[in-house]
Amino acid sequence: MRDPNILNKRADRWISRLKTYKERIEEPQAMLVEGRLTRMVGLTLEAVGCRSTIGGRCIIEAVDGNRIEAEVVGFSDERLYLMPTGDIRGLEQDCRVLPMGLTSMAHVGHALLGRVIDGGGKPLDGKGPVHTTDTMPLHGRPMNPLGRRAITDPLDVGIGAINSLLTVAQGQRIGLFAGSGVGKSVLLGMMTKYTKADVVVVGLIGERGREVNEFVRKTLGPEGMSQAVVVASPADDPPLMRMHGAMLATSIAEYFRDQGMNVLLLMDSLTRYAQAQREIALAINEPPATKGYPPSVFSKLPSLVERAGNSDQGEGSITAFYTVLTEGDDSNDPIADASRAILDGHIHLSRSLAETGHFPAIDLEASVSRLMTEVVPEEHQNMAREFRKINSTYQQNADLINVGAYQKGANPSVDQAVNMHDSMLEFLQQGITQAVSFDESIEGLQGVLQQQGQSGIVPAIS
């Protein structure tokens, strides 16, 4: 006669197996269908034998055992077009392609503060792994424009000319337009240090790798890094990683905004993000349109920029500054032109001013803040308008004045502009280590106008 204990144990095992089989029947696991790598042109990989969604992740097993991550960026018939996020050395024909069936997510949390990470969220600062607690969609979430909280408060960026004449609001998205070597990165660094924000998120996208170290050590420093997150994806990263870097920086800013914080998002640069998308689009045979930029570039820009601003949930905000590189100092460059249309204002930096040693080299005539009238009182607007009018008068007659062809007394407005020019230039300039608060900026503007007998035109702000 058999031992009852043995029979009971066998029965328990069979019951356990039947329970497992029942769960598999009720919730069948998705089949993982492997594919193979068939073709590689440039950075574009082609795979057959597997299926995945646009934006889905795939793992490619190289011959040396290395596992390379890639993302699906297109398809045609039975072929998938993949773009790698890392080094592709070691790949050969017929390598295994494993669809992971996952869309990209950003790992976020307060542990990111004080850290420097790459476009994939991996640490670059040698401080060990980042222990994040939450996730956010890398591509953002849709937001009802009517649900966004109204923009009502000015933001102190620590730059006198911007605070007084191009006032930035909390939740505004503004562009820094300049050619190479005009000082946009320096101006961006000054605003990083002097802007009053709870959290600063910096995205260094497609720029020189040297700038990352300088930005972290010199611009931010230990004190600034304590409330900052730096996402670095330099120019030698694959184009998909550069795009992920920009989207990751935005996702991190969205996380802190949803926590009720006022976030300053600085991205250098929006142009490199567009160029990365151009590389991807051309690689998968999308036809070029405006000056070599495919149409998808101009749909990617607003999808990134619109994620900044005030939220439809809570009291947090993202104030975003995007640098835009105007190639050849062409202000009508396709990316610059498209960016102006979707941003809430633009600050144009002039090469001619920079060459004379005038920093920050802000061209007032070509710059505008579209939300200034919403967040400052009428007296402030009057002073800024008067200052810009006098400055414009001087610029329009600068050639006559410089060659001595203008005769004093011929035009009272020009006489006034000539008399005020030196004091206005002094007001517009600011040292790299000098911070000018919002109140100090208004007082300085009022002082320049009153110094030349303008107090009767523009009332003082109480």
C-alpha cells in the first residue's frame, strides 16, 4: 500500500501544474519572433523575419556577444528599418534581431538631481548607478491646450537687458538665435546660474563634448549642480541618441513640473536636434524638402517644444530656453524660421556687436518677448518701448553719425539718441560674473531714461 504522504505530494504538484497551465491559457504570452539583419547602409539597419511597432525597441546580437539596442524608425513590405542607439561595431549579416515590444520610457526621480547622464539615462559622472523611482513617456503625453494654466508671473533670469526689455514669463518658451561664436552658450550659462528656479534641467545636444565638462565644473559648479540635472549627448553620438537626449531632458523637466516645481529647461541646441532627425529621415529615404530638411523635421520640432510651458495639472511650470544656430548668420535658415513660429519669443545675438566686445550681444531690434505685455505693468512696458524707440533711432542713423554727416540740431529725436547712446550701451552690457536682479534691472532702465530728462515721458514704477 502506497504512503498517503507521497500521494498527497504528487497531487499537490499536479494541481500546481494545472494551475500554471490554466493561467497560460487565460493570459497567453506573446510569441517572440526572431528576425535577422540583412542590410546596413550608413547607420540604417534593415531586418526581416520579425515585426515591431514604430518606436519599438529591438536587441541585435553581434558576433562578439555584444547586445546592441536599436529602435524601429520605419518599415517597407517585410523589412524593418532600425536605427542604433550605440556603437555598431561587431555587426554582420544575419545577426539575430529580437523585438522587445517596448516603447521607450524615461526613468526619472529626485535621485537625478546633481547627476550627469547620457541620452539613454546612463550616468556619465562616475558616481555609480542612478536609483530612479518613476517613469515618464520619453515622447511626452498629449495635453489639452485649453487646460494649460495661464501664464501670469515674470521670471528673473539675472540678465539686466532681458529682465527689463525682453521680460521672460514663468512657463514661456523662448529661443536664443545666433551664429557660431557669438556667445549664446555663455549667455545660456549665465541664465543657468542666475535664474530663480526650483530645478534646472540642461540638455547639451549635439554640441562639443568639451563643453559638457566646462558646463558642469565651471558654469554650474557644486552649488548649482545640487539642484540641476545635465543630459549630455554630444556630436559623436548616433543621431537617435541625440534625439533621445533632447526628449529625455524634456521628460525629466515634465516630471519635476508635475511635482509642483518651477523648472528651467535649457537646451543647446534645437538645431542639432533637427539635424539628427534629418540624418534619420534621409537614411530611410524620406525625400528632402526645404534646403535638404525632410518634412518630418518640421513636425518633430513642435512636438518637442510644445511639451514645455505650464501644465494642465498642478502649479508647476517649465520655462524653456532653446538655442538655435543660424548657419552662416542667416536668420531665414529653415530651422530658425520654423522655430520662431512655434516659440513664445526670440532673442537674437548679433555678430557685429560681439566683434566690438559688446556682451551679451543682444540685438534689440531683432528680438521680442511675446508674453512681456502679459506679465509686467503698463509703466514697465512704456519704459521698455521708449528705450527701444530711442535705440532704434540711433541704429537707423548710425552711418550718418559715424561718418560725421549728421549735423546736430537737424532732428531732435536723433539728438536725443546721440546723447543717450553711451549710457544705453553701458546699461545693455553685463559681465559674465555679474548678476542683475529683476528689480535692479527696472531701476537701471528707469535711471537711464530719467538721466536724459525722460522722467516726464515714462512714469516711475512704484
